[in-house]
Amino acid sequence: MEFENLLYDVKDRIATVTVNRPDKANALNAQTMLDIMAAFSQLKINPDVRVGILTGSGEKFFVAGADINELKELNANSGAAFSQHGQDIFSLIENLGKPVIAAVNGFALGGGCELAMACSMRIASNNAKFGQPEVGLGIIPGYGGTQRLPRLVGKGRALELILTGDMITADEAYRIGLVNKVVEQRELMPTAETIAQKIIANAPLAIKYGLEAVNHGLEVSQAEGLRLEAELFGLSCATEDMKTGMAAFLEKKGKAVFKGK
């Protein structure tokens, strides 16, 4: 599949999606958002893909934000629709049923930070920067930033970033729990690929159920979340992969080879 503003590559059961607008700081214009939706819709249904890696082209920008030329034309009605459309696309990534690793290779600001937060985890290069600077433009985050950021770093730190518009370093993002790891730029993609291969070695349905339990459990009470966990645990117990994994462990056969059944 060809994309106007993305590069898409599948290798070793990993789909790498690269936002590719280097002359525009990889900003998210309307076409890029459509490309992202199409790419992850394809990734979701491709049985040969187990994990996605999302990054930006070059070594300076992951995604610098939304396209300001499009934002300035919005009014109350079109702004709400604009926000909802972006939220829907980012929710597709978050609830894909397959893990997506954000390999943040530079500035991740505004919509770029929100895009990274929609992923299952975030690996940052040591030159990366994160921020939600929307208040400086007279708006607020609209692609999920006000909801995902406090869930990741806590209410107080999230409000500090959202209300000041401050930009933070990769090391600070790691300290507050926004990113999982900080590595040298040259190690960014190899690190993301290593994590992806560790995930791929495990049972596909267990990965899917684990993602669902965490994502949906965060939206309900702990009691409801525990019920959901029990249901999904039960489903995992009914899989062929469970029998394969248990047999490999008990019979000391080495690492189990899972079929996703």
C-alpha cells in the first residue's frame, strides 16, 4: 500500500510506520492523519504483523504537532469535529489489539506527543523533546492529550505541562513516567525492534488480552477491571497457546512456539 506522507515497511513480523514530512517537521496535516488511519487499519488485519513501531523521518522531529495552517481555520463546530476525528484515529492505535511502540526520534509536541501517548509504550532518543504547547495558541490539546497524559504521569504533572505549555527533555519524560526508556539516537530503532521481538516470542492472544485488560480496565472501577481481567484470563485458558506454553514449561522443551490459537 502506498501512502503520501508515510513510509510503511513489514519485516520479521514488525510493521514500521514512519511519518514522512521532513520539510514540514513531520506535522500532522489532514492527509497525514488519513495515511495514519489507513496504515494502522492495514496493520490491524495483517496476520503477518504482530507488533507496530511508529517513528518520524530524520533525527530531529518525531512529529512537531498539527498543521497550524489547518488549525487557524477552525471554529467551534469544525474544531470539535477536527478533534473527534483525530481522537478516533489515535484510539484506533491504542486499541489495535497489537502492541505499538513509539520510537520518538526528536520533537514530539502537541499532536506529536498525543500520537506517542496513543502507543502502547514509548522509547525516546536522548535528543527527544515532549510538550503540549497548545495553550500558547489559544487552544487545548485535542487529540487525547488531556486524557492520556494524566493517566500516564498523574494529574499534577499533566496539568503543569498542559497549562504552562512547557517542553521537557527525554530524561525528564522518563523521570515522570511518560517514556519507558531513553537511548542514544543510533540505538533507538534497534531497541524498539528488540522489544518488539520479545513481544513476538510470546502468545499472540495473551498479548491481545493483556492489552485489552489494561486499556479497558483504566476506564472503569477497580472492581469492574478485576472482573474483566478474570474474563480475559478465562479466555486465555481456553487457547491452544496456553496448552503449548504450559507443556513447554513443564516438559522443559525450551521456548514455546505459539500459533495464536
